[in-house]
Amino acid sequence: MSITSINNIYMAVLSTLTKENKIALATMLLNSATGPEGAKEPLTLNTRFSGDWGEGESADRVAEDLRNDRKFTREVETW
């Protein structure tokens, strides 16, 4: 299916909405792209995932922790 046909289907669905519903949908789309109301800083990958990957830790420390947590179950035969 081409982008043009997908856009035509999307526009056909949107044409059935009331003006109020279109405005509500546009507001939701805008908020999903810019972040929730009252956000202190723009949402980026860093702000969306802060705290999940060792907040306050150096990249080397996080990498070391990940390496130490690896568990290998496969055994490689030597020649």
C-alpha cells in the first residue's frame, strides 16, 4: 500500500469527525510531539529515559556494570 493511499484513507476517516473532535485530535497529536502541558524542558530521548540507565553514573561505569551482568551459557570448544 502506498503512502498516498494511506493518506487518502486517513483523510477519509478524518472527514467524518466533527470540528471539535478534529481540534481535540490535533491537540493530542501536538501534545504527543511536544510533551505534556507544563513540561519544564522539551522531551528528548535523554529526558524520556533519564534515570533508566544509571542516572548520575559515567558511561564507562554503566558499560562496566552491563559487562559484569552478562551471563554466558554457551560453551565454545577449543581446537
